[in-house]
Amino acid sequence: MAKELEFLEANQTWDIVELPQDKKALPCKCDTQREGIDYNKTFSHVVKMTTVRCLLAVVVKKSWNLFQSNVNNAFLHGDLHEIFYMKFPAGMGILMEPHSLIITQRKFTLELLSEFNSFDQRPATSPLEPSTKLRADLGELLPDPTIYLRLLGKLNLLTHTRPDLSFAFQHLSQYIQSSRLPHLQAAFHYLRYRLKDPGLGLFFCSNHSFKLLFFFDSDRGSCLKTHRSISGYFISLNDLIVSWKSKKQPLISLSSIEAEYRSIRRVTAKITWLV
């Protein structure tokens, strides 16, 4: 990374400046869609985290040597006629031991806890308070909803290495359009849950059987407003979780069996993509 930055700075690719108040950071780094063909489909030239986790699971099981190659001076020679503002991505840490490794976001978690002054709070025992029932129309509207949006955007990054946060984030992200005080309080509770062990992450070890397994479930009619069901699943390779998701179903299920079938359809589609 240091060499890449040296090449980019030598070619005066960018200037590191403070983001002006009337400007927004560039949300999309590239756009390859064509209008009228696939312009409404979002796509990014970034590998999926599921692919990364599957690769690491195989590498650890087979005791392979894994090499990463970076091109230090891969940049386009062109002159931009407008000024664009971008942000540096939040990184991950990989701790390696013989025949095992751990993927963690400890550094990013500590920075997030410090940003929102959470170190003096008492750690929470669960991502969401079990007795709390959030609704889109209950509670005082936030005078400045950007704090909720900013916090939720950063909490989303933590779900890459923490399967136990998936449902809580899915639940909180439903209230982005109308953020209220109970939603913000629940988000801070979610953040305090990370105080328990900010370095907790995914553990990959070779001392397991090399099998592809999955588990799925549904909670029928759990949404108080729409009465739609919630689907959840996780997929493990080599007894190591490589993919997981919690999402509200698009249609109302008339029975528990129907909700279960919708859940198994979703996880089957994911497994088909994996194999």
C-alpha cells in the first residue's frame, strides 16, 4: 500500500483535503452500466466477501500457500474536468497461526467506539434489547438523522466478520427513511454489544471435516407493520461459516410452511452460486 501511494502521489493523482460541507464523497468508484441495457443493475468490480471466506476456508484446510499480488502503479492516464471526493475504506486484520487464521475488525471497531464515545458505557449482552419493539411511527423524530445514517453505515461494515450482527442490522436498517429516537437508542445498544469483545471475528482452522452444510429458518409474520416474515440462513464450509444473511421476505406468507419454503429457496440459490 505504501508503494502504491508513492506512485499515485508522484503522478499527482489526488490531493488529500478536508471534505467541503457542500460536497459529498463519491458513492460509486466506477460505472460500467449502459443506459437502456443494464443501467438499473448495480455492479462493482469488488470480490464478494463470501468468495473471500470460501477461499480462506479451502486454503486453511489444504494447508496451501496463499500469495497476493498487487500492481503498484495501475492507474489511468487521463485528465478529470471535475473534482471528486472519495473516502479511504475501512480495513480488516488477519491474524495467522499454523494451520489456522482469524479475520477480525478490531481496529475499526475500536475507532468506531471511540468516535461515538462508547468506552464509558456498560457492554450489552445482546445486539438488540429483547423487550424492545421498534416501529416506524413511534417515538420522537430525530432533529438530525444523519448521525443515525452514519452510525448504521459503519455498523454495516462490521457484519462482514460477525454473523451474530446480521439480524440486528437488518432490523435497524428498516428505519432509515424515518429515523426516530428509539431507533438511535437501539443502534447505540447495538454498538455497546461490541464492547464485550471488539476483537472477536471469524476463526478458520484445518482440523475439521471438509463439508458444505447450511441451516435456514424463518420467523413468520414477525414484522409488526407489514406482517411479513424474516428469513435467515448461514452456510458453512469445513465447519466454518462463510456466508450468512437475514432479510425480510418480499411477500406475506399465509402459513409457516410457506415462510419456510421461501427461506429454503433463498439459501438454495446461494448454495447453487457457491458450488
